[in-house]
Amino acid sequence: MRWPSIKAGVLWLGLLLGSGSAGAVHTVRVGFPEAIPPWVQPGGRTGIAIELLRSVLQAEGLHLHPVQQPYARRLQAYRRGQLDALYDIGPQQQQHEQLNGSISQPLHSFDNVAVALGRRQLEIEQLGDLARWRVMAWDGAGNALPAGYDRLLALADGNYLEAGNQGHQLVNLLAGRVDVILSDRLIFEWQRRQLFPASLEHTPSLRIYPLLPPKEAGLLFRDSGLRARVDARIRALKASPQYQAIFARYGSEAQP
């Protein structure tokens, strides 16, 4: 009987071990905004959304690798196959941007509102009323805003812009550079606490206009099988005390 050479034996052993590597931790690269605290902290740190998704993926034996980039860059990275998923992509955005993949259950929702200085006493009763004011929205908002606001006309008139770093929104509003900001309520509250950490009593009067419907923050996955696994874990997480606990660590109330 002829025994295989040592080299062949090592190769065979490597193949055998490789065939059993299905249990190894697989890394999922997900595109996130650069900074939308408390959902995503700047500089590669954590945040509510990152903690939620990390918990979901860990339950499947997967490792989350967040990639924080501006909106256009992360879409490009996804198209090139450099990302496995994109955070906060809805059906309207997927269709507009012509992105392949399937959208997960909402990881959470955004409670988007319009905010203006109280002393201005702006008369804003519906979304269309924003047309006369200088508006600053979040990066990529133009493809997610509901009908009723002519963004393209406002853009042509110089009355609409988007901020890649939403931390600049409240600063620009207080400085009078814009009249209205469109922001998630938790992001707005986080900004206000950062600017006025001592006491909210010293915060300039701000008026909130609940003009926008809640926006579900789903994830666009390239792999529909992975998306199905994530869906089940998202439902389980939301039914557990851990969901509320993650929000509480950031001083925020849970948004479904």
C-alpha cells in the first residue's frame, strides 16, 4: 500500500478543516452614515443602530463590520460589491437608486420632525409650507421625503440642502443660516444635549412641527437568505428587554 506524501497529507487535512469551517464567524460589512448620534457615533464608535444590528448578527454567529461613509460613497461601495448590506434603505430609495437586494424588517424607526426657532413663529401647517423657507435635511433625505414638498424647486431656489453630518443642523439653525431643519427626534434631542449640557432651560425656544411620517430603518441585503435570517432575529430582539436596554444606554426612549 502506498501512503500519500506528507505534502499531500497536509493538503488533504487543510481541505478537511476548510470543509468544516461553516461554523466559523462570518463578517458582514454594512454601510452606515458617518455620524448620526445617537444611532451611529462618529469615528467608528458605536451607537444605538450599530448595537442593535450587532446583537442581531451575533445571534446568528455573525460579526458586524460597520463601514461609515457619506451617502453617495456607501451606495457606490454597495454596487461594487464592497458591502454586504446598507443601513436605512427603504423601497422608495432602493427603486430610485436602482439597488439590487432585498430589504429587511425595520431595525427601528425614525421619528422625523421639522424644527424651527420658536421666536420666528413660522406658520407651517403642512409639508408644502416649507417651500418658502431655507431647509436643511439629512444626507439622502431627498429620496425619502413624502409627496407635498417640491425639493427640486426648493433646491433650484437655494432653499434646500442636505447635511452629511447632522451634528451641524442645530448649529446652523441657531446661527440663522437656515430656517428649518428636518431631523429624527432622537438625533435632534441628542444635538441639543451636546450643545446645552448643563441645563435645557438655557436652550433657545425651539418649535417642533410633526409634519413627516415615521420612517422605517430597514437594511438592504445583497443575500436574500441572510436577510431572512436577520428578519427573524430582529423580531426576537424587539420582543426582548435587550431592545429597550440598548436605547436606555444612550438616554433615549425606544422607537419601534
